Amino acid sequence: MAGWLGFSLMAVGLWGVWGLLSKVAAQHLPSQAVYLLAITGHLVVMGYLAATTGLAIPWHPAGVAAALAAGLAMAFGLLSFFRALGQAPVVVVMPLTALYPVVTVVLSIVVLHESLSPRQFLGVALALAAVWLLSR
């Protein structure tokens, strides 16, 4: 199995557990508290990275700026996700918020001038249809 595929499958499994645990937390705590407690997991990962690879970050202005902006977008997206979970069933919120790759695809086409094959376009359309079906 290719390394990227193993990591991708691990991410899918961990994010699935994350979605369930997030809903449980949102049933008992306000979204701000869920967010603050959830991001403490980042500290554990930072400790792991520091211990195994160090925390040296190469200086490339565009890369650093994009990474910081990505972190900011992720942080506000996560807070919005927790607020949505506090107000709606996880079976509706999770599929809808899982459509973020569609936004990434569109932005990649517009900003990075990447292309989308007909098969990939069909995949995006089916993902949209799946969310519509799951949210009914």
C-alpha cells in the first residue's frame, strides 16, 4: 500500500471518530468550550513532532503565509462546525461540512489553474447529490 493511501485511510478513520466525539461534546458543552478543549489535541501532536522531527520551520514567505492562513481558516471552520453540531443532528451536519473538498476543487481550478476531468466532475456532482440525500 502506498504511504499516502495509508495516511489517507488513517485520516478518514480518525476524522470519523472525531465527528462522533464532537457531537457528544456539543450535546454537553457550549461550542466555545468544545473548541477550546478539542484544540488541545494539537498540543499533543506538536509535542510528538518536536520529539521526533524538531520544530524547525523552513523560511519560505509564500509557504509560511499560506500555512498561517490555512490554520486560521481551519480554526474558524472548526468553531463553526462545533456551533452547527450544537444545533443540528450530526447525520446532517457531518455530510454537509464534509463537502469542503468541493470548495477546494473550485478554488484549485480558479486560483491554481488545475483541471478537472469529466470523471472527477462526476465525482463532485455525486458528492453534492449524496449530501442532499443524507440531509433529507
